[in-house]
Amino acid sequence: MADTVAIPVSKIRRPRPVPKGRPVDPVAREEIAKLLDGAPLEAQYLIENLHRIQDRYGSLSAAHLNALAELMKLAQTEVYEVATFYHHFDVVKEGEKAPPKITVRVCDTYSCQMAGAAELLEKLPKLRLISQRSVYPHIDVDACTRRGIVVSSNMHAGTPSYSTAELTWALILAAVRRIPQQAAALRAGRWQLGVGTTLRGKTLGIYGYGRIGRVVAGYGRAFGMNVVAWGGPGSLERARADG
């Protein structure tokens, strides 16, 4: 008969009701519970819930991240690692101040401000060259020419920005295939969450059938999608001409 081994009660590990980590602020716990009421709390929805917090509060505070980890029953280190990996999340560490509200700037570069801004050109008497990698209808080329300023671009008016169209298509593929979520799961030690869905046979809606919209529509047709366009008379005429 085997000897009986007695294990002290103090050595018995009991399952924790929540993952180990820093204490959760009760106010943050209440705010996160209210914000995510009815939202899915499975691990694969971590990024979506981080977006909900970012959209609601403008940043991700340490208190809110801890409360989210508790609610989703994840390790605080895992939540923090995912939140800090993506640059579009504003993570506020303990003791730091939340970032100021973002001011949307329609134009924030010299080349953009030069559309009819003769007074700006007058303040730049030594300016001799404007070099950029996009189309230039936003620059007053005639005003630059009169002042001897060379406007250099690898694209001409009427030429689409293929890089923008390609990035748009990359975002579409990332969304339907859940690439960010799959990558986050892999880093957390889990295998794929699924295979996503296919684009073939689905409908792609394009608002404004301009230079970039036309290229994106071509990508959609190449993937076997049904492409529909919304826009003004000119856009609709171009879309009908392209089929």
C-alpha cells in the first residue's frame, strides 16, 4: 500500500476568480462594465473592445486596461501587450496625463497650404523646389512658376494614387480575414481563430467614382465582387462606362 502524502492546505492552489495582476480600480470597473454591456467578451474580441474604450474615452488608461482584463478574464500583461502593439491606440500609463483631444487638420503641410496662398509664398523668398510623391492640384503651380519655384511630382493631374488604392484594398482584406485579430491571437500563444470569409460574390460599394475609386473598383472586379458606385452625375457616368 502506497504511503499517503499529506499536502498542507497553504500549498494547495485554488483557481483564481480573475487573472492575477494589479488591483482593479472600482470606478474603472464600473465604467468598463457599463461600456461593454452586451459586447462579446471572448479573447478573440480583445481588439474590438479596446477600440470601444479608445473611442469612448479617447485613450486607454492603465485603470481601464486592468478592468478590461478582469472583465474578459485575461492576464493584464496580455491586454497591455496587445494595446501597446498597435500605434492607433493611445495607452496612458499610471501617473501620465491623458492626451489632449485631437484637432482635425484639413491641411498641415506647406504644399497643401499653397493652393492660392500667395501670401505664404511671399514669406518664403528662398524657396526653390517643392518635391512630393502625389498629384498636385492643391498647389498653385502658376504662382510657383512666376516665382521661379519648381514643382516636382512623380504623378500628374488625373493620375490615380495607386498606393492609396492598394492600402484601401489591404484594409478590406484585413477586415474580412480578421488579420489583426489573428496576429494578436498568435502572439498570445493561440492558434488561428478561424479562416474569415471570402470576397468573391459579395458586393463592394464605392462612394465617389473618382481616380482612386476607379482603381479600387478594378480590384473588386478582379476578386469576383459585384461593384456598385454612388456619387454625382460625373461619377455615375464614369462608372457606367466601366461597366
